[in-house]
Amino acid sequence: MNEQAQDQNAGGSAAGTMTVAVAIALLIAGIAAFYLLDTRPDWQRWSLAGFGFVAAVAVFALSPLGRRFWQFILDSRVELRKVVWPNRQETMQTTMVVFGFIVVAAMFFWVLDLLLAWLTRMATGQGG
């Protein structure tokens, strides 16, 4: 691990935790305001809930965890571009293999059920 990564992990963890806690508190405050101000018009209640959500997202985005999360999103997009997606023919072939296996498995479990039912009837002496 290089020095920059160690400094990033070691420093600011308490401040990062505090900013995430503030973001959660803002989100909860927005939700609480929506329910506590039930005598107010709906637009005011929804505005306060929206403001709490936007403020929580903004505070979270400014936290170290929020910045790492955003970097994860960007890196995920880069990796998603590297994926080789199957063409239509490969997708249809794979789908047919899956359906075929489902039919084989269903027949296997049907025969197994018949066998176990017959064994149970024989062991208990019930049935014809």
C-alpha cells in the first residue's frame, strides 16, 4: 500500500463518519418534517422532505465516503464498457439450453416424486 492510500485511509475517518451521520440526520429530519407537519399544505410537506433529501445527498457527496462511492460509480461504468455482450444467436442458444435443462429437471423430479410416493404407500400399507 502506498503512502497516499495509507494517508487517505488513516486520516479523516472520524470526520467522514460524522459527515455521513449528518447526512443521515438530514434525511431523517426531512422525513420527520413530512409527517410532523401534517396540518400544513402538501406542497410544504413535500418541499421539506425534498429539501432534507437533497441536503442529505449533498452532504454525503462531500464526505470522503461519498467521494469514494462516486469514484466507484465511475470505475463501474468503465468496466461495464469492457463487457462483451452476447449476440442474439448466442442468447437464444443459451436460453434453449436453460429451458431444456428445466424440462429434464422437471421430469427427473416428477419420476422421483412418483417413486417416493410408491415407496411411502408400500411402507405404510395405504393405497390400492
